[in-house]
Amino acid sequence: MFDFTFLAPCPSSGLILQGDKDDIVPHDPVQKLAERLSRQRDILIDYRVIRGANHFYTDKLDKLAQHVDDYVTSVMQTSGSTRARGAGAENRFTLN
């Protein structure tokens, strides 16, 4: 239903968040997109799935904010390191 091909090739690393109860954008295509983007050289994709969250993160906005804050803090703390540039870093796929 949704075409994400405009994201590949991806020009920069980033965070993808999705709820496991999202009934608008299915999990499988988003996970495949994250995997495809993460195979790009020097690109680090942090893909996280929030348990119990729907497409609008109803009653899960605190979890959404926590993940965004965690990601931004992590990137800011390592902005000069190889992790921030994605070189030699492992991609992260988590379910919280």
C-alpha cells in the first residue's frame, strides 16, 4: 500500500520506530525496509518496535518520546565517533 523506495538509497543513518499494533503500516514491509537500508555502506539504522503501540502511539507517547530521546542522546554523545558515521557499527533492531 505504501511505497518506501524513495528512501533507498538512504543518505544518512537514523531511527525507525513502529508500533507492533500498527494497523495502517504493516510491520513486515517496514522491517524489510530497515534491513535493506542497513545494508548500505556507512548507514546505521536503529529500528525499534514498541509493544502495544498502534500507528498513532495511543497511550504509548511516553515510550515513543523515551526512544527518541535515547536515540538523540546516543547520537549526540558519539557525534565524533565512528558509530555516529555508521562506519563499522552494527545495526540495532529492538522490540520494547
